[in-house]
Amino acid sequence: MSKLAIFGGESAVKNKSDDIFMRNITKEMEDAVLDVLHQWKMSSFDITKEFEKAFADWHKMKYGLGCNNGTSALHCAMYGAGIGVGDEIICQSTTYWASCLPVFSLGGTVVFADIDPETLCIDPDDIEHRISGKTKAIMVVHYAGMPADMDRIMPIARKYNLKIIEDVSHSHNCLYKGKMVGTFGDVSGFSLMSGKSFAVGEAGIMLTDDRDIYERALLFGHYERHSEIINPELQKLSGLPWGGYKYRMHQMSSAIGLVQIKQFQKDMVEIDKAMNYFWDILEGYPGIKAHRPPKNSGSTKGGWYCSLGLYKTEELEGLSITRFCEALRAEGVGCSYPGCNRPLHIHPVFNDVDIYGHGKPTRIVNATRDVREKTGSLPNAEALQKRVFGVPWFRHYWPERIEEYANAFKKVIENYKELLQGDTGDPEELGGWHLSKR
Ligand SMILES: *Cc1c(COP(=O)(O)O)cnc(C)c1O
């Protein structure tokens, strides 16, 4: 093997073009956006309703509600599911803040659970003992493209009569044992912002089969669509948004979405093939492990958003992930940084901050007990930053190009001993509160 690039050798990735990571932006998509512009229909909702129907049909769900982002779709889902003052939702600590933070504005709070260190989704064994008389829902995040263990989670929800809300922002088109995620629970919310796998701009969508949830979500943040409400009790009180929020989706995004729905599954097949090819090459190499469901389980990674590798420092004599990633970046793997979302339970906003001036931290203002988790109490979430790193998110199955990246990994792993010397370890803080700031 040639000398590591970090020591002045030639880098393993020769073709540095990022075309392999690029999305397909079609003429049809451009025309659809321009059409909205020329008709000056940015704020109408006729195209949005078409998009909602197409998205819901694709998931075999009854109702879709387009929103101006994923955060608002989840906020609508929480309100729709009946979360209110004093209620608790259980959510994994390793996630983007929008999975749970909007619950504060409903007067509710969050109880954090740990993750399974291999799936990075909620640990089903860490849910039940966190349920209290106030628990209303489990927020299931299908994290970094991985489906959560629904066979274990659903019976817990049934046993305690809890709602399941799914955050599908990382996992469009992802299957759990053959069934699409976002269709297991009572309601689900998806981010469709530009960085996600199914991406249409700043947008989100809520899906449900439950008419009550749908109508409550309409009431909450979609005042101009209150004529859709058929429940006479709610209809009487409609016209103004109950939440005081305006969550309408931008129609240029809806137009992109309508086109994207047609090409997405084909794009996903290619991404899936490319990513699995990459990981198949590296199967069995020490120090790293693919973050993907077992083969032939019927589960898939869908869009492979936020594609991560699992790092096993003990298999490389304790080589720090920081040093490992540095060596990969020198080889031309530009996305190779340690960490992902930091555990939310350690952030001040979930501990000390009094957001609304109640004279108490917002997290506990309506709680009957102190729900805050101590640092050290969610060990997998807290240790995660040294256990995962970013891997290339290939959008095209171009085997020779993918092999160059896989070769960079092989080269670093085969020569890891050279990296031990001069390894100054990991800095105090890795990862970030959101993924664009890794
Ligand atoms: C992106 C994201 C959201 C929020 O979506 P926005 O469209 O950015 O508002 C929610 N949950 C998770 C897990 C996300 O990654």
C-alpha cells in the first residue's frame, strides 16, 4: 500500500469531482417551479393539495398536510395527537431538536430515552420505565435513515395507550420489515428541506389516517383551510389558527414535490445500490461497521440521509476517531468528520432555560416531577460522538468512483498503526447541535 496522504503520500481518491453526490434536477422540475411563478400562485394551496394527495397515496395513508418545514409538520402532529399542558412525550436524546422541542410551546415536556448503539434509534428497553401517568406519546425517530425497532415499540404503546408519532425526516422511503416508516404510528412528520433525501426546499408534511388528528392540525396552523373541517364542534370555532401559527407550504416546493415523487423511487434504488456497494467492499475491515439493517430483513435505509459509519476504536488499538477522520480527509474523503447530533438532554435549553418567563426552567414548568436526565444517565447517546463518522452519500452507482472512496478507507485501516503515533486524541466536543455544523 502506498504512503498515507496525511504523511505526504498520494491521496486514494483521484477524481475529486462531486458530481457523484449531485441530485437530479430535471427540466420538468424547473418548468413546474416556473409555472407557479408565472401564475403567481406561491401562496395558494391547490398544488399543495395535489402534492399532499400524491405523498399520502405513496404511503397508503389517508391524509397529508403540507407545511412550511418539518418542524411545523411535527408541531402539527403533536398538537393533532392531543399533546397539551403537563403532558410528556418520550423521545431519543440523539436527534435534531425539532423532534421534541416544539412540545414546549404546547405546555408539554419531553422525557429522553437512550439509543441502541448499533441502530442509533430509540432503545426499546429504555422506554417502559420512563412512562408516567403524564406520558401521552412516544416520538419515534428513524435516525440517519435507519428504521426504529417497531415490533418492540408498538406493543409498549398499546399496553400503555400511548400515541406513536414518527419523525421521518431522516428516512424517506425507508422500510421496516417491508412496510414504509411513517405509516406505523398515529401520525408522522417529515422534513422535506433541501438537505434531506426527499427534498423540495423549506417544507414538511404530516401524514395520518386519523381524521381528528388531521382536523386538529388544520385548526392549529392552517387557518385558510378550515373549510375542510367537518367536525361541527371544531368548525364552529374555526377561522383563526388556534396555535397562532401560519404553517402553509410554499407552492414552488409543492410543485417540486409533485415531480420528485415520480423520480424519487428510481433515485433511491440507485442510492441504495451505491451505498450498499460501498459498504459491501468494506465488510469485515476492522474499526468500522456499516450503519444499515441486516440483509434480507425486509428493512432498508431508504434515502441514506446523514450517512454514518460506526467506529470501533478498540479494533484499532484505540486510534482516536478524530485522527482516523483526519487521515480519511487527507485521502480525499471530504465528508469524514466524527460525530452527529449531540445528545439533547445535556443542552441548557432542556435543563435551565426559562423560555417564557414562568420563573422556572421551561422543561419542568408544568411537570409533576423533575424529568431532567443527569449527565451520565444516557450512556449510549453520550458516547456516540466518538463512535460515528460521516461517510460519502453517493447518489449515483458509479462503481469505479465508489471504489476510490472505499480504497481510501482500506488504506487508512491497513496503515492505522502509523497513525497511532502523533494521535493527540479527541477534543472535548465533537458533533454538533445540528448537522450542518459538524
Ligand atoms: C431536519 C429535521 C427536522 C426538522 O425539519 P425542518 O424542515 O428543518 O424544519 C426534524 N427532525 C429531524 C430528525 C430532522 O433531521
